[in-house]
Amino acid sequence: MRITSLVASTLAAVLSSVAGSAAAQPPKLEVEEVADTGSMPKGASLSPDGRRLYVTNFGQLDRKNIGIYDAETLQPLGHIDVPGNVVESVLSHDGKTIYASNFRRSSVMFIDVASRAVTREIHTGTHPKILVLSPDGRSLFAANWAAHSVTQIDVADGTIVRTLQTGKQPRGMAMTKKGVLYIANFFGESIDVYSGKDLADHHRIKTCKIPRHLALSPDERTLYISCLTASQLHAMDVATEKVVHHAPLGDAPKSIDVSADGRYVYSADFGSTHSVSVVDTRDFTSRTYTVPGMDRGSGVVVTKDGHHAIVTGWFDNHVYRVGFEGGGGHPAQAMARIRRWIGRPKTPGPTDGSEGPKAGATARK
């Protein structure tokens, strides 16, 4: 009887633990800081030391294209002016150069951080968007949205090394330390994979209907995919190229980023939830947090500790630092500021499988 009772109690404890784990969610979130941006803030990137935030303002033509902030307080620290309009940016490994994709000029600009001046401009395929720097820092890749291609640029001399053909509307990219490049084809329902010497080996993986953004886990065993119309995060095992986990996100997830320890994946949700979602990769539970005042999440970047994410509001022209409740910042002051615009009508959401309303091409980017 004692053995039977012990087995029964042990089994009950195990089942209770499993049930508790399944019911768990990542911690609750709150807005810690908020700041004004330029028109249509799109991408967000951090300096290598995590102290500076750079926000690309897609709606700014020829001036104030990139805003600079203190990453912890969101205190504005200035801006960068370049001709044309900037889509996304990425920092060099030493933090001395910003690489920015210029949609209007179909180019990539090298910008000196200290002087905030353009030092080099390389013309790519039509309408470059996402940029990925190779792990060794020697190559920069630009996904050319309207050219169905990716341009590889030699960083040292600014020359084009090669052009890789892709599916329809290449968008998100990620690259491993071994030199495997993944490219999400937004309207192609697929991911192109380039590898080997001179990236000569190529194959294509079937994926969700609209894969928008890609991010690798720190151990590079998992490729995370934001599936826009499915409102899901897919986790693909890199070795087998099979999706092994799914997690629900807010409506129409745009950008994703992974914490440095690999535990959390955050998404900026462009759809009707106006939210940031966070997934705990230990069990693939998730939580979606509607960001007060935010009108369509666009870019997202995660702080080094993984407990905070910085997200841009595409139509409300603000940037928000969101974190686990009680994790710091000034939530009360942030909410007091947000109340100035929180009552504004939200912009109609995606209706045609794109990233924005049908009103015009500019609003879709």
C-alpha cells in the first residue's frame, strides 16, 4: 500500500508540474520609457555595447532619417541626415559605422558614427531593406525587395562581390558563423539557403505563407521565423530544416529579435493588437502585450539581459522601451506622456497580405 501510495503521489506531482508548466507564460510587460521619433519609425538597432539606440525614420526624406537615443532612458541624443529615405540599419562590430539601406536611392550607405557623415554609398538592387553583417564583419548583405535578389558587399573596399537570386520580395535574413545565409521570401512562401565556398550551394525551403523576419538562436541551432498572416513564431531546427515548435504572437508580427542568452524571442506586431509579444523558448509559451498608444509595431530590438525590448510605433511616431513589470524605468511618467495621444483612432490594418493598408506603397514598407 505504501509503495502504491508513493507512486500515486509521485505521478500526481509530475502531472501537476507538467500542467503548471503548460499554463505558464512569460512575465507580464509594461512600458518603461517612451520618446518621440521622426515620421514612420521603422527599424531599431543597438550599438555593440548596448548603450546607444538607432531608429530609422522611413517617412523622413533627406533629413532626420536616423534618430539616436540613450538605450536605457530613451533620451534623444541627436539625429543623422542623409539624402533619400532610410529603411533599416545595422552597426559594424566595432560600433564605428552604421550601415543603412536607402529605399529611395536603391543603395546602402556607410555612415561614420562619430561625424554622422556618409562616407560611402553603394548602389544595390532596387529598394534594399534588411541588412545583415557577416559574423566576421567582412561582408554586408542587402535584401533587394523589388529586385528579387540579395547584394553581397565587401565592407573593406565597398565593392559588390556578387548578387544572389531569391524568391519574391526577399526580406528577413540571418547568417551563421559557418557562412550559411538564410533569406526569407516575403511573397514566396519560402526561405532561400546559400552556403559553401562563394555561396555556390543553394536550395529552397518551403515555409509559412508570408515569412517576414528571421533570427538565429545564439547557439545557431534554431532559426526563428515571423509568420505575418499566421500570427505565429516558427522555430526551425537548422540541422533538419524542419519546424519543430510554434508559438502564437500578436496580430501580423513584423520584426523579431532574440535575447543574448537565447531564452526570449520578442516580436513587434503590426496588426490590430498593436503589441509586443514575447516567447519563452524553454517551453514556447508566449504573452502578447498591447502597448498603450502604439499604432502598429514595426521594429524591435532586445536588450542584452533579455528583460526589455525596444519597439517602434509606425504610425504614431514614437519609440517605446517595454520590459518585465517592476524591471526599471519610469512606467508612471511614460504612461502620463502616452495619455496625450492614446485616444487617437488607430490606423486601419493590413487587408491584402501586405505590411500595411492599401493606401500606398510607402505605407507598406
